[in-house]
Amino acid sequence: MKPGAVTVLSSHEIIECVKTIERWNSQPSISLCVNANENVIEQMTMEEEESVASGSTGGTVILGDNVVVTEESEICVYFIGLDSPNRSRTIKRLRSIQIPSGLRLCSPVKCLELPLSARNFYSIVEDTRNGRVGMGIWSCTDADFQKEESESMSARVCEGNIKKFDFPIFSVEISPTRPHDLLLINEGGGISLITNDLTHIRDEYNPSRTQTVRWCTLFSPKSSFLSSSFSSKDIILLTLSSSKLDGNSHSVGRLDFYHIRCKKGVIGLWASLQIEDEANFISCGFHPSLGQLSVIDQAGVWKIYRIHCHPGKNATPYINKSSGAIVLPLGGFLPFSLANHQTTQQKSLPKKQVRDMISIKPLGSSFWALLGARKINDTDVEHVLSIWDGIYFTLQTEHIVEVSERIKHVLAGEILAYQLLSTPLESSHLILATQRSTPNSEFMNISIHSCQYASEKMTMLHAVDRMKYMVKYFGIDVNDGISAGQGFTRSGYDAVGHLDCVCKITLEMSRAWGTSEIVRHVLKTPPDSSQTILQNYETTLAQLENLESHTVINMLSSSNPDEFTKYFMEYVDTKTSEAKEVFQKRYSLSERDMKIYEEEVERAQVNGFQKRGVKRSSSDGNDGVGKPQSDFFSFRVIKYLIEHNMLYDNAVEGGIIKALVALNNWHLLRLTVLTVRDISEYSLISLIKHAIATPRKDHGKNLLLQRCLSLAICKSRNKMLMRYSLQELTVREMIEVFKTLVRWFGMLMKDEETRGRILSESNEQSMAKKTQKSNIPRLEHILEFLSLLLDAHFTTVILSPSLHPFLTSLNEYTSSELSKCQSLQKLHGHLYDFHRKHVKIQKEKEEKKLGVGREKITRKAFVHTGGNDIPSYSIEVFKL
């Protein structure tokens, strides 16, 4: 996986269910949730088609150890995995329950994992029993399910537990930090925190009479843009509401943040934001890490609002109105192209079904995934998964989801529904659900796919490259930034569908954007007195980074490389040198203060732009929008990136050496080989081949070859890979390299004095400096490279008589050196034996001395003293 890119690695269909449904009174829909105990979603195939006779208004698939398909009157649990007898992948129906008569499921079933591997299932139901219509929460457990292998194959009726409420319920959510609590969201904006047994309401927030909840989501503040403002044990509920106007019209006007302290059971409104937008949106999503609200309206316009929040407990969120929202046209997707192909039945589609026709989901730390249907012609559609980066809003990859032939053709009035879900674990899988149904048909097709993905942190340099191809992808005129022919197309050149209004890909910006605009923007925000100097400086750098997307637009609109370089260097200068001036001015620091905190400022700057590993890479996915070009960046930009370790070997297809050879600039090539760490051995040999093939005079050609060969020899490398890479040299090229090595060898062996200095460790540094000035590697490096060359082309060397004299002299030299080494080894053996014997003798003497001392102490009590404590005689024995 190359840095800075997102690629769909593989996509395979794990389930394809064809359900025969007895239609009731409304359209079915499908929803997904993932069991967190699942580690890897493997490829599965459906071995049989299930026929279930029941009505349907809502459906849920729980992917984990089991798959639970929920219909209006029945819930079926399927096992997906390896069959133990023959180890084949299979899907089996394990157990099911039947919803009691008079109850209708109005929402997808939510699964709650309890201790001891127990599970509870919850759903919003409509109860029409006793001649009354009421809303409530229905729950059941694993024990309520009837096993299919029992004698009775019919589903058992499950009464479950029903808790009725006096208000209409919009959604039931499970707390991610405290699973013993449920959250009930009222259609009017009210919130209730209730225990999982539906018996005790811990806290309530009174609903609003003027607002209608249209969308909601839960997220944990941990690792989100609010991580510094809340405890990791709390949760945030985000609701998008619309205010009631005249008639049935709505206008989205409020985005509410609710702070829920699960441990204390307290709900409170933390902040509200006003968003002036239409309420009839197709899809909505929120990215907690980036603080982005994503809304797709029925006009086919995708808007992304960036929500900011200053660090601190008393901070409040805000939307920067000066920067506005990022706007992307999606005219080629259904239902945006229905304007040209709309039927009477389509005009009467329920709003919920229109809303399900496209799905967006936050992905990873900084990406968005979008799934929907795109028209190929009047009868066929293709299911498209696209991944976008959430920092610069560029298309990273596009993948066509393969489906069976029977659901490719779209009939008049047919409805398609989609939903995306990402696994909560590190397996990096997307779950894609597609559903097809018609208003007057008894058939509903549900397909579920597993799509593995990989992602790296997005960088500005890669975004610049992707933006270049988005010009063709969206049909944008770079002169005025206005879309000439909207369409979300696979090839990136032909527009599909048409939008009545002209949409801009981003907000209009002045092409004279520069340093002054950045400074003016940063100075708008007052400093936070609760933070340290270092924290304030890091905040300043983070705010400067938010303007990278605007820099991308200016680079994109540049008409020549010099203008591109101008905008790029303005940005770099602002991020590095002038950042200190911005910091000093913003916090009113004197020069003395700056010197005091100089170490902290420098440390913060290291974590800034220069050390963020800005890399440029190409996408591995077959997205059809092209590959990066090697000549996109000018010389000065490339030099800056190389000097600051921002460019890697895989920056362009085929390696950076291949790309820089086309520029024919020796300074850049030398700087790249000496600086870039991951240059491959094959790229080094390609550089040597380029030097040999360059048409120059003899002296210039030899000089270029010596330079390139010296760089290749001195570069750290893998010996095995270098040996294989050397086989790419032709016979003529190998002889040229061999002759250069012979010439160097003769120069270094010219006299015995030079040879002695090379082999002496005391003069190693002085000799290294001397050889470096003359572009000649050290002798040991030359011999090491020569041995690899002989291994790769031994037959060619033997069959070339002109090279035999050098082989003879090399053999004499190695024999002489080997004889010296053998003599030194023999001398080393003698010295080692002498040292070993000496150590043994010294050890025996020490032991004997210690033994004699102990004997004297032991014998002292038995010596005849003659009456006055003085020994009359003593005996000592010595062994020499």
C-alpha cells in the first residue's frame, strides 16, 4: 500500500438473498448493523434461495457470528461460515421467531450484546391491537428464538416485551460506552435515557414543539474533534432538525449537540448550530474525527460542513461562514437523473425510499465512502462505491460493485435502496447492502457484499494530483471553476444526466490568495488563556493546515509551472518562517519571550508541515481516472520536497529515479539518491543504464557514468536484490561498468603507500574524504560491488578475453591479501593459546592462595602454643 492513497483492495459478494415477499402496504427497506465480536468477514456464497411469505416494512441484517434478516412479521437467524464436516462455506437458517399478530416493526432491529454471550433485540413497533394504534419499543432475547432443527419447523410466536410511550419515537439507540442504557429519540426532539429492560427512565430532555427530528447519530468524544472538551466515557448525540413552516414544507435549521453523562444518567443540550439548507435531503452523515456534516440534497448536490471547536471544556462548536461548505455535484447518480426519466409511479415515491437511494458513511480517520446507483443507459444501472478524502475533498477511488444479471435492468417505477457500514474492528471492511423492489411486485432482491479497504493519512501533495484529474472527472472549466457538464461518470470524461442549476465544485476564491490572507484568517481567533505557549503555537499551526484545501484550488488554477511554484512556495513560507511571526503577533510576545520559548517553538515546528511526511503516491485501484504524471511538479518544488524528506521512491509510477531521469537534471538525481532512503536496487541500475545510454562525448560520458556508478555503489542496498538487478545489464553495459571499476581499482592500487592508507583504520576517515572528492568509492565498496557483478555476469566475464588481465591481477591481489589474513589468523591463534594458559595459571594461583588461608584459619584452634598463644612452629608448602 503506497502512502497517501486509498485503494479498494478486493470486493466479493458474501451473500445474495432473493426474497419472495407477499406485499402489504408499503415499500421494504434494509438496514445493517455489525456484531463487534466478528473479526474477519470472509467470502460466502448463498447455496439456496429462501422463500418467506410475509409482509415487510423494515429489515435488518446483523453481520457477525450470525445474520439476522428481519421482516415485518418474522425474524430469521442465519449462520454464515465454514461447515464443520466438509469445511465448505455455507449459509444455514438456524432459528426464527414470529412477531405477534397486530404488531408491525417500524424500524430496524438493534442488537445489544450482554454478559455471558446473551443478546437483546430492540425495535420500534406499531401496535394495532385492541382497536388502538400506539407506538412502543419491542424487545426479545436469544431465548425467544425457535431452533429450526426441532420437530416443529414453524416459527414460534414471540410476545416479547413491549413498552408503550405516549409520544412518537424517531429512533432507538444503544450507548457505545454504557450498553446497559438505551436512548429514545422523540420525533419532536425529546430524548429519554432508559435502562435496557425498558422499566426505568433515568433522565429525559423535554421535546421542542417547533422542531422535527430528521436525522440523528451517536458518537464517543474519544478520538473525535471534541476529544479535549469531554470525558471519553461520555457520549454525544447529534440531531438534525427542521422547523415547521406552512403546510408540509420543512426547512432544516438546527444542528443540536446533546451531552449525555451515562454514568450519572444526565442529558443536557450542549450547543446548537444554525444551518440554512433544505430539509429534503437524500442522505446524511457525520464524521466525528473531522467534525464534518455531510448532506446530499434532492438536487444532487453534496455539501460538507466543517464544524470547528476550540480546545477546552468551555468551548462551543461553530461553522466558519467565511469558508462556507464544500459543494460537489453528483448529477449522474440516481435519483438525481430521475428528472429525465421520471414516471408517474416515481413521482409518488415515499420520501423515505427516495432517501435510501444513496448512502454515505465516514471511513477511517479522514475519508468518506459513497454508495449509489448510476445509470448506464435507459434500462441498466451500475452500483458504484466511491471513496473521497475528507480533508481536500478529492476522489480517491471508484469501484463498481458486481451484482447478478437479474438485477441489472431497472424497470419503470423500480426502487433501489442502499446502505453502507464499516466494521468497528481493524479488519478494515465495508459492508454494502443493495436492495431492489417494485411497487406492484412480490419480489424483493437483497444483496450484501463485503469490501476490504486500506487507507493512509491524506496529504496535500497527493490531493493536488487527484484534483488535477477531478477536472476531467467532473467536466470542470479551470478558467472559471464552474462545472460545464455535471455528471458522476466512470470514465471521468462524459457527463451522465443533467442538473438545471449550475453547481461549483468549491466556493469561489481569489487567485491572488497569499500569505496575508492566512495571517488575517488566523488573527481572527482569540488566544486561549488556559493553554500553554506550546499548545497555543500548535493550535496556530493546526489552523494554518485547515487552509491547505484552498491552496490546492489555487495550484489547480495555475496556468504554468512557475505560477504553481509561486503558490506552493507562498504556502510553505507561511507554514514555516512566517508562522513564528503570526504566533508572536497573535499572543503579543516580545523578542525576549520568543527566545525564552524558542526550544518549545522549534519542537512544535518539527511537528508542523516540514516533518509531516507529505508524500505523493499513485492509486492502486482500477478507478479509471488516470495515474499521476511524472512532469507535474516543477524543479524548485521537487527540490524542496526532496531536501525536506517529503518525497519517496514510490511517488510516481516506476520510481522517482525514472521520473527524474526524464528531467535530465544531474543535481536532482544526485540529491535524490543521497537523500531518499527507499530507492530500490532496480532504480539504481536504471540510473547506470541511463548514464551509459546518454549520447555524449567520451570524456563527458565517462564522467557521468562514474558519478552514477559511485552513487549506486555507496548507496545502502540489499545484496541479493542488487545481484538480481545487475542481471538487467546487457553485455555491452556490463563491460562499461567493469572497465570503470578496473580504472578505479588501478588508481587506488597505484602505490603501496596509498594501498596501506586505505586498509588502515587510523587513516580511514582521511581516505574517505579523498575518495569522495574524486567521486571514487572506497576500495572495500568497489570490491563488494565487483563481487556482485561477477556473480551476476560470471559467464560473460570468462568469455571476454580483454577482461582476463584484470582478473589475473585481481586474483594476485586477493591471494596476497588472503595470505596476509592467514598469517594474521595463525598469529592470532598463538596469542590466544598463550593468553588462555596465562589465565589458567593465574586462576590456579588465586585458588591456592585462598585455600592456604582457609587452612590456617581452621588449624589455629589445634596448634600447640606453649602456654602463651604463640605457635612454636609452622610449616608452609609451596608448589612451583
